[in-house]
Amino acid sequence: MQSTYSGHEGAASASLLFDPTGGGPAILTEIAVWEEHRGKGWASELLRQICQEADREGLTLLLSVEPGPRGLSYEALAAWYRRHGFEIGQPAGANDPSILIRLPQAAV
């Protein structure tokens, strides 16, 4: 997996942080699309690519739902991530609904 993803001439991007020991989840730190290009499915395209690569590598993904100032609401953003296989739950067992995790999934 890469630490950064970009599409559509940089109008859509995503970034991840990796555990240097290789034993922990990858943390999805950001997915962003230029405001004038939102609603075209470009963020979903990037997230699908990231999820497919994580599945191939058996890598867990972790993120914190944090809406941007002019993006989706918290509820809409959390629902969007859930449509991509993320769910509430943390490796440490904390009960924070803003932290979502996606375990590797087998190819169908």
C-alpha cells in the first residue's frame, strides 16, 4: 500500500499512516476532494482502491470521523465510511463512536 493516493489530476487525494513495526492498523488520516469536484464519486473511488489493497495485504484500516468545514455532516460521513465496510470499534476496546475500523475482507 502507498502512504498517499491521488486521482483526477490531484483533485482527489487520500493519505495514510502506517505502524513502523508492521503490526498495527493503517490509519486513514484524510480523504479530500476539491470543493468544485465533490459529488462525482472520486472520494469513493479512492477509498475503494485503498480498501481493496488493504484486503489483499490483510491490513486493518482505522480512522477518526472528522468532517471538514464545508464537507459532509458527521452523520453523513460516518454512514459513507460504513458503506465501505468500516464499523464502530477499536483495537484497544474503547467505546468512541467517532473511531471506525475496517478489518480485512475476503474477496467475494
